Amino acid sequence: MFDIDPWTLLTIVGLGAVTVLTRGFFFISSKPWTLPRWAQRGLQYAPIAALSAVVVPEIVMSQGQLIQTWQDARLFAAAAGAAWFFWQRSVLGTILVGMAVYLPLHIGLGW
């Protein structure tokens, strides 16, 4: 029914073993342990870095190229959303304000 070559099977089994080992590593030791202070501090910035890595290219790039004009609704929506967030500290408000700016510019003006 399935014709799997040995290298593919070995790769799947190997990746499964690595996944189980790395995920179960914390349960192997009976002693509690903590990360070093520098690692804990670095992990505080990981969500911000990951979000920036996803959002910023979506705002400043189109079709894999940097946008060439200021007439892009995403720029104005991001600026309005950021301004709202720094003023009110509301994530829902940030989304609503950003979309309230983005949709008329994108749909209405075709930006």
C-alpha cells in the first residue's frame, strides 16, 4: 500500500526520537533546575522578537520587495494602530483602529 524508501523512514523515526528526547528532557532529571539569569532575561524578549519578525516584513514589503511608495494602506494603519496602543494600551483598540484606517484606504482608494 505505501512504498516508503528506507531513508525517508529513517528520517521520520530519527526526527520523532529527537522530538521525544528534547520534549522529555525536562522530565528525565529528578532535581529541579533553573535557567541562568542571562537566559531568563533573554527569553523575555523572544515574543517581541518573534512578533516583529512576522509583522514588520508584512508592513514594509509587497511581493518580496520593499514598497516603493508612501501610498500603502498598511503604513498608515500600522502607524494609527501603534499610536492608539501607546495612547490607550489596548490591544483590541489597536486592532480596531488599524483596521478602521486600513479598510477605507485599501478598499476605497485602492492603496
